[in-house]
Amino acid sequence: MGKIGQWENAEPGVKRNIINAGNELMMMEVHFEKNAQGYEHSHVHEQMSYCLLGKMAFYIDGVETILKKGDSIFIPSNAKHSVTALEASAILDVFTPIREDLLDRE
């Protein structure tokens, strides 16, 4: 689990940093090497992702959406989703409620 302000490895070629977390809202920056993937998963949290850099293919419940720098996407609660970096990329993820499963509050 991640500590606020510390980078950690997620999947191969993917690293993340939890920027901040409140009582119900959390923000995380995620960097992807070209062709790296965020594997398909789902969670009860609503998520918004903002593309800071690069170009990425998001798959939400089987529907592909391409994001490039400056684009954002909404991922509903419990939607199955994954992402592939089409080039070296970075995103800013926001979750509500916070992702306790990713956060180490010690």
C-alpha cells in the first residue's frame, strides 16, 4: 500500500503516487511507460482520470476511449476498466470515496 507522497510500483511499467487524501476524496498521479497496462479491475469508487501527458486507450465495460493530453474520462462505480499507454503517459486519478485498499495511513 502507498503512503501519501511516495512513488510505488503498480503493474509492470506503471508507478503511482498518492498526492493527497481527505475523508471522501483522493488524488493520485500515475505514470506509464509506452505499452504498459493497468490491468482490468473494478471497484465501488467513482473515478475521474485526467491525461497529463501522452496518449492512452481506456476500456470501460468493453468500450474503448482514446485520451490524449488535456482529456479526461469518468469511470462509474463497479465498471470494469483497464488502460494501455499508447506512448509514455501520465494521468491524474481522483477517487471518491478514498481508495483505502491503496492507502497506508500509518
